[in-house]
Amino acid sequence: MAWREWEELKAEAAEQQPARMRLNQADGGSGGPGGGGVLGSVPPKKKKAADTIETTLEPGTRKAGDVADESTGAAVRAFTGWETATGIKKAHEKWDEQVKRLMGRLSSHKTGLRGAVTTLTGADVTTGLTVRSVPSGLSGLDG
């Protein structure tokens, strides 16, 4: 279920992307150069995706890694003295490396999603303050 939800979030994000990118070109009359005035970011969806990583994917991945640790340890003990034990142990070491790498990627994506919300919100506030600070030639003409 968690994987399905993650795939749905990715599909929604892909649907929101424009079909093509236009550079140095007006947007066809809907707001001037650069686009239609709508930022292509949805902070609640980014937060939901980050929360899904934290509450579902990371614990599930960690649990799968732990289950493999227990059963692999039992298999290595059962085949002690055989080359099979060595093979199982090496395969398990690779498994552990892959689980750690996957956990790192999940953590990185989670941090990136949360950071994007903060960065985009901060950029929006900064831009608004900058625009408001520029004096207008019409200021004081209230009539």
C-alpha cells in the first residue's frame, strides 16, 4: 500500500509538469515573460511525500533489513564449516550495503522535499519584500 501511494504521488507530480519548457519567450499573453504566474510547487504534497518516506518507507525498509539479518544469521550458523556459509555471509554483506544505500537515498529525498518547501517559501517572501521596497513614481498621488 505504501509503495502504491508513493507511485501515485510521483504520477501526480509528473502530471503537473509542463509539456515543454520555453526560454526567453512570452507565455502567450497570460502574464508576461516567464509563465502564467503560478509557481509549480505544492508544499502540502511535498510534505505528504516526505511524511510517507518517514512513516512508511523508512520503517518498512529497516524492518525488511532486520528480517534478513535474523534468517541469514540462522542460515550461516546452520552451514558452519561449509563454503555455503561463506557465500551466504558475503551475499548478506551486499544486502546490508544495499539496504544502507537505500536508507540514505530515502533520507536524502525526504530532506530534499522538506528543504524545497522551506526554500521556495523563503524565496517567495524575499521576492515580495524586495518588490514592495521599490518606490513607485505613483506613490503619494492618492488625490
